[in-house]
Amino acid sequence: MGFDVLLKGNNLLRLLQGLEVALKISLLSVVISLAGGVLLGVVVSLKNNVVNGVYRVYLEIVRIMPQLVLLFIVYFGTTKAMGINLSAEAASVIVFSFWGIAEMADLVRGALAGIPVIQYEASYALGLNRIQAYRFVIVPQILRRMVPLSINLITRMIKTTSLVMMIGIVEVLKVGQQIIEANRKTSPNGAFGVFAVVFLLYFLACWPISMLSKYLEKKWEN
Amino acid sequence: MEEILTVKKISKKYEDVDVFSDLSLSVKKGEKVVIVGPSGCGKSTFLRCLNGLETIDEGEILIDGEKLRQDTKEIYHIREKLGMVFQSYDLFPHLSILQNIVLAPVRVQKRDKKEAEAEAMELLERVGLSSKKDNYPRQLSGGQKQRVAIVRALLMHPEILLLDEITAALDPEMVREVLEVVLLLAREGRTMLIVTHEMQFAKAVADRMIFLDEGRIVEEGSPEEFFTHPRTDRLKKFLKSFAYE
């Protein structure tokens, strides 16, 4: 089945190092996206016409453009057009954050808009001040709405890091390809074994996050 | 008896339309005042102005001798004196029944959690819902939720209860269980300001009836005079619309 290739030399270790590269890029992008997205989502909820106009265009661009095109524009485009020399990793984090902030902001905006005005009023009527109302009533409800949706976004971001090999980053999928190429003669069936392990590695990276989401959803069922 | 609520010539406008103007009213401690009137007459807005959920344009509101000022820290302090129950119950969906009830006493009044919970359980017992303490709002019927909302307001030990059409969203068979709780509270001598469409209930609970139309008090009086000898044509017409009862 071609699993033997993995035991040759330090192939398995190399795959794990590739996974580390992918996870580093996604982790950094996820952190930036969560922070930036929450901030932008709150700003958008203030309903300033100019800000929201710009935001809508931004969101549409992110949704319409394939991530790969964005990667090419930022990595190859800026280097040539603006003379900025970005590392491939930096370009990847920029593109993934650009995407993540837009999507995250939309989730926050949606969650905020979904809280009925009367929930604020009921809090104030009980004597809670604005900060207390947000802390004990509004934010906990927003978190409950946000968790499944943001976990979905995070796993999507991790999976999509497989695209960064197209701008020359040697992440887990690229390492897999290299191993297959290098062992074409000795292990012609290597592809199945190697890609199966790559699949498993992605699964191991995303599964705990999904489980966390399931756990929180169950805990907050009410 | 001393006056607990005094409303002096308050006016409110939405854009250019008067919601009410020059409205005055005073309520004595322990008095039950029921406000009725056609939809859109300003009665709900009036209640919401009393605890500052809506601002007034002119006039002043005194609660227990303190002037209600908009946009100050004092408003939170004054709101503790006013318990409000809304038409749509508005329990907090992420908190259990007991947590809903003790949130404000513990966080706002800094009361001891154990003590607040003990009192909450006592009140829940009285409205027949002590077995629901660990349930969540969505597991309760409308009538049960509204009884919880009343308990939640009571636990803040308010001087005045404001009830804003608390049975309007309920199925008919649940109206009674909620109104019986209110009658119970009325007999305890609580001060209440009630907006309702339930005329039978109004008759049973009110010390004084007020008919509000187009933002003005058209008629007020004891429930006997109010229902049996209405003086104005407008009130006669309004009461007639309930006559099939």
C-alpha cells in the first residue's frame, strides 16, 4: 500500500515538520482573524454608512476571490508592482488574515444583530448598567452563537493552508509530494500511503477543535 | 399615605407626533393603578419612561422623592426601585431559571448569593415553580416564563412594580395563572402600575382606573364608577368594545 516509504529515513519526521509549518501559518492567521474580526464586527454593528459600505465591498471581494488568486496577488503581485519583498509565510498570513477577519466580522455582526433589543432593556430594567448588561447577558449569548460558526471557519482556514505550497512554502502536502517523487523508483505505490498519512495529519489537527465545539454546544444546549 | 411616584406634566414626542403631552399622575404607596386605553395611546411608552427606558422631552418624574434624571449613573440606582415585567417575559435564554432570578440581586445589589437563592426559592414556591429552578427558559410555557419574570422583578425588592401588558402574549388558558400571581401581590399591599387589556382583571385588582387616549388622561376614577358609570363618551365607546365578554 506504500506505507513503507514513511519509515524510510526521516520521512515521517519531515511530514510532521511540514504539518508544523501549516499549523504555524494557520494559528497566526486565526489569532489575527479572531481579534481583528471581533473588533471589525463591533465597528460594523455601529452602522456607520461609510464604514459599512467599504466593509461590504471587502466582504464581497473575500467571498468571490479564490484564496489562491489572493495568494498570487499578494506574493507575486506586490513584489513586482510595489517592490515590497514579502516572504511567502508573511504573504500567506496576510491573505489568510484578510479572509478570516472579513468572515469573522460577519459572524460577530450577525450574532450581535440577532440579540433582541428587549434583552438589553430587560437587563437595564433590572438595574444592570451597560457594562454589566454586556458582561452577563449579551456577550455570553453572542459567544454561544459564535462558537460553532467560528470553529467551522478555523478548520476551513487550517485546511486551506494546503494552498500555500503554490507560492513555494514547503508544508505538509508539499513534503508528501517530495517524498513520493524521491521514492518513485523504490516505492511506486508511495502516493497512497503518503497521502493517507497527510489526510490523517489534517484530521488530527482539526478533529480536537471540532470536538471542542461539540462539547461547548452540548454544554450550552440550553 | 405618602406619594411614591409623582409624574409632573411630562411630554414626549416621536419626531413631530405627540406620544403624550402634559401628563400628570401621582401614585401612593400601596396603590394599584391600572391604565387602559386603545392601542397606540401611549400607555406602554408611559411605563417605559418611568424607568428611563425612554426619555421624556419635558416635565419631571419623582420616584420616592428622587428625581429621575436621564443619562446619569443615578438612573441605575433608581431602576432598582422599579421592577418591570414586559409583555414578552424576556428571560435570559442562556441562564437557568434560578440564575435568571438572582443575577441582578447578586451583581447589582451585591447580595449574598446563598441568601438571594433562598429567597428566590421561596418566591418560586409561591408561584408554583420551585421544581423548575434548574430548567432553562425555553423549557417553560409562556405562563410559567411570565411568572418567573415576575419573581425576577420581585427579588430586587422594588418599591413599585410596572407591569406592561404581561398577559398579551399568552395563550388564554395561561392568562389566569399569571393574573392570580398579580392578585396575590396586590393583596400584599404592593404598589403597582399596570397596563392591561384584561378588563375583568383590571376591575379585580385596581384601586384606581385610568383611561388614556391620544396621550391624555381622559378619565380616571374608582373601578366601580369607571366601569359602571363612565362619564366620557370616549370611555363608554372603549368599554363597549369589550362588551361581548
